[in-house]
Amino acid sequence: MKRDRIICGLVLILLAAGVGAQRGFAPSSVTAQTRGETYVIRNARIVPVTSPVIENGTVVISDGKIGAVGPSAATPAGAKIIDAAGLSVYPGMIDAGTELGLTEISSVAGSVDTGEIGNNNANIHVDVAIHPDTSHIAVTRVNGITTALTEPRGGTIAGQSALINLAGWVPRDMLLKSPVAMHMTWPGGLGQGGEFAFTRQQRSIPDLRREQERELDSVRKILRDARAYADAKDARAKDPSLPRQNADLKLEALIPVVRGQLPVIIFANVERDIRGAIAFADETKIKMILSGGLEACRVADQLKAKNIPVIVGPVLRNPDREDDPYDAAFSNAATLVKAGVKIAFQTLDSAQARDLPYHVGMAAAFGLPKEEALKAVTIYPAEIFGVADRIGSIEPGKIANLIVTNGDPLEVLTQVKHLFINGREVPLTTRHTELYEKYKARP
């Protein structure tokens, strides 16, 4: 009987391996071999982002990293040559807030894994829930996005986000950094539109504000408990004779937050809520990053003074207030940058994350300098998330996340001709291109 179970198990393993091969999976050794290939992109216009543009130069990719950049970089023997005459090389773009890998079809509950019930989900970390085979990833990356922050939803304290490269056979292959930040939605939803609009119409502002304060008091208590939990844990580490405390995964996850080691990305849109979030961060001594920030331009001086970055977006949206100008969301980024606030851009989506360049392009059309717009989807998010030594610009030693385009990547008509993630050239095929080819060939 035991022998039969072993045989059945081996058969299932072999069948699974066959299915994996049919779906495009392969052993990790193949991944390592692929990443060891050397590429040379030459005769290209190179836009390093952190240094002047090289009008005619060469980029060498070796072992997944950028090996050399310059007008006269040497070509290693055996390298694959890409003649990029008439094309430009840019760092891959970074979407600083998405649901990529967590959502497939929003109307099908079984394909959505973005949130948990309850008000405090600090112990949730999305890196174990990412689905590498989602069709949204391929569609997103062929538009020049190579990296994305994928983040949780649900509760006031939603959980921990992960920064992923948009290529890999398992979540571990994709992870660039995890956790990146703890995520918090500012309680009350005053003026946030969307799902909160109906609530605002049905309840008075004083009632909403009282409820908001109750929720904030709850978060304050959670953070105080986390700080006490951390202190007790440190005390026992110094003196093992002290009583052992019961483990609490939620408080454990908040220790880096209350110690200032892990930033908190707070989603808030209206001016009053943003000011409240800034005051709350000061009071609780947490490191804050503002997300959303539709009215952040109204408190730009305060954000600059506190050195709080803003993850702007979505940009392609209507104004939140009836008396706002039509371009309130479009011009917000320009106002923040003019005040000296560091920004990045987000789509807060999965299926529409591919539109990131157009959100940024719209902000550029409404006053954001082109150079700042490009930095806001490359080096600035890398700096905000603490990975600027690895991605965000074209520099020797950094991960080779690169795009080769026939124009400005923020323009609608620009096409990506070559795409590299982790130094591997990724095919520019998606479900969209497959359907296009299928129906183009229809008799």
C-alpha cells in the first residue's frame, strides 16, 4: 500500500512537471543561465536619468546587471548585439502603487486577493499572494513598466507591500524588496469620492468626524501596544529571567513601524485629512509617505518642511469637489514639485497599471517639467522605497531593468522595442498581441 502511494506521488510530480513545461515554466537553473547572458545595446540614445543624455552610446548587460554605459563602452566577446540606431534606452518605469499580482478580474471574487477583514491587518504581507501568471503583468510591462509596488487593501491598517519586478516564474523570482512599507487608509474617507461619496451624502460631517476620531484613537492604542510589546521583547532579550510574553503577530509586524525602520504609506486625499495625517505621524513618531494626495498641493509647504514624499495618483480622474478646476488632478504634481516635494506616480490598479505613462504624461502636459516627470517614474520612487542603489537609473552595477523605445516613453505613440528585466530580454507578447495575431489571420 505504501509502495503504491509512493508510485502515485511520483506520477503526480511528473505530470505536474509536464504541465509546468507546457505553461512555460522551467527549472531555476535555466533562469540562472538566462540571466548570465551578455547583451550589448549600441548606437542608441541613452537617457541615464541621473546624468546627462548620451546621444550615441552603448549599454552592456552582463549577469543581470548593467556592466558598462558610455559612448565607447567595449563589446564583450560572445555578446548578443542589439543595434538600436534611431532608438532610445531608458530605465524601466516604476509604478509606485498597484494591485498587480493580487487581482485578475475585479468582479470575480475568487480572483481578488487584495484585502482581509478587520481593522488591523498589520501582519498581512502580499509577497506570498502574488500570482506571477496574471495576464495583467505582461500587458503592463510591454508599456515600459518593469517594476511595481503591489499593496494590500482592507482595514485602517491594511498590511505590508512588496516591490516586484514584472517577470518571474514564482513570487520569489519577482521580489525586489519586501516589506517596503506598512499601509494605512486615513479613517473616515472625508472627501475621497468613489465608494465614500454615498456615505458622505447619508451622514453628517460631525458624525463622520466623530467616527474618524474613534478610529484614530484605536490606531493610537495599537501603536502604543506595539511600542510596549517591542520594549518588553527587548527587556527579555537582555534579561531571560523575565516572564515570556505571548506572541502577537500583529504587534510583531508593527515593531519596525514604531521604531522608525519601516515607513507608513498613508492614503489620504483631502486637505483636512492630509493635515491630520501629518500631525498624526508627528504625534506617533512614524515615518510617513503620503499616497493619493489629490489636494496635497494645498499643503505642499508643510509636506516639504516635514520631508514627506507624495505618491501621486491616479492622475486621470475628475476633480473631487464640485468647485474645483477641471485640471485639479492634472496640475497637482507640478505644484508639489515646484514646492520641492519629492513625488512618484501610481495607478492603484491592476488591469489599468499599463496606463502609468499616460498619467505621468498628463501631469507633464499641465506643468510638470519633462525631466521631473521621467524621474518620478524611475529614480524618485526608487529613492522613496530605498532601492535607488539597485534600480531607477542606467548606471554600472545596477539591475538591468531597461526599455528600448522609438520615442519618449511618456508619449502615447511611443512603442517599446526591447524590454529587459533582471538583465533578461523579455518577449513583447501579451494576451492582447496574441488575440490581435489570431484575428488578423482570420480567413
